[in-house]
Amino acid sequence: MFISVAGINLINISEFLQLLRRNSDLTPLENLFREYWNQHKSIIEQGAEPLDVAAILMVHALSIYRTVLSAEEYEKMVDNMSARRGDVQSVPQLKKETLH
């Protein structure tokens, strides 16, 4: 597991999306995840580069972590992300032929 927020494993997005499609009784966090996922997927489907979208999301996420965590907690979070980078799974429907 890479980052778990309220029991949601953010690594295995494909399995999580299947769960969301099956379960109509979602928690507020699951609803938020679905809302953001659908929004970003739609932006990519409209022609935005997936790497550009990912970069923007990372900047936003790291800025939020930097704001709400102590310096020590932030360093632990970033170190944990780096240490677990091999655990991250791809999202097949977003793969493109050319990466930049």
C-alpha cells in the first residue's frame, strides 16, 4: 500500500474504480475520490496530456501536505512516497503511445 486515506488504497486505482461502480452506498471520501477521478479522466479524454494532469495534481497534493503537516511529517510523507514508488500500479485506460 502506498498511501491509505481513511482505508482507501490509492495505489490500486483499477480495483478501487470497480468497487465504486458496484457500491452505491459510498462514504464522503469515496464520493470525493470518484468526483475528482471522473473530472481528471474527462480532462485527459478532452485532449490534455496525462503527464501534465499528473504533474499538476502532484504539485497540489505536495502543497497541501506542506501546508497541513509539520515539517517532520511532511518529510516522512515524501520519503514514504519515494520508498513505495515501486508499488504504484498503472491505469491502463490512460496509457498513451508517446510519453514526454
